[in-house]
Amino acid sequence: MIGILIVTHGSIGESLLASAKQILDGEPPLIATLGVSRNDDPEDLILRVKRLLKQLDAGDGVLVLTDIFGATPGNVIARLLEDGRVEGVSGLSLPMLLRVLTSRNDSLAEAVKRALSGGTRAWCT
């Protein structure tokens, strides 16, 4: 199963995950959030993300979802991407998250495709 790490400004990721849990009626496994504030040290964030990635990778890799491309959460993740092991997608939305959560047994590459289509197609298809 693919692990999912949500890295966003403030509590955006926590709120989206809470909504997804309500919709899906349950606690998804292998998922974590990390909220970033303007006072966080990027080097400290990298260490925190590395620990979370290790916890979330059950052997199938980790998909990292961020809110804004080019902002601190995305910039931190960009430094840790690893083809086939750690992939990242920015522009996190609830449909994107739902699509990923409902298809985590596919390959990491397929999870990336589903995440990218999350904002343009119905979440359940």
C-alpha cells in the first residue's frame, strides 16, 4: 500500500484529511500530515519529512501532496523526491485526496496520475 504524506501551510492538510475521513467513514492507514508555518526552519522541516517518509513507506513508496507549487511545503518536498519511491503532487484538493485514498493499492505512478486528475474528474471514478 502506498503511503501518503500531506504537507501544507498551517492546518489545511489536517482539515482536508478530516473531511476525507468523514466522507470515507474511516481512518485510512499509512497517512500523515505536516503543517508548515512561516517560522519553521526548512532544514528542520526536511528532517521531519524524512522521518515521516520512513514511517509511511511500507515498501510501495510514498506520495506527497502539497498545497502550493513553489511555496515552502513544495520546496521542501522537491528536495526529497526520489523516482519510484517518493513522488510529489501540488495543488492539493479534497477530490485529489479522495481519489488517492480510494486507489492506494495501485502503483505509485498510477497514484500520481489519479492525484493529478482529482480536480478535473469525479473523485470516485
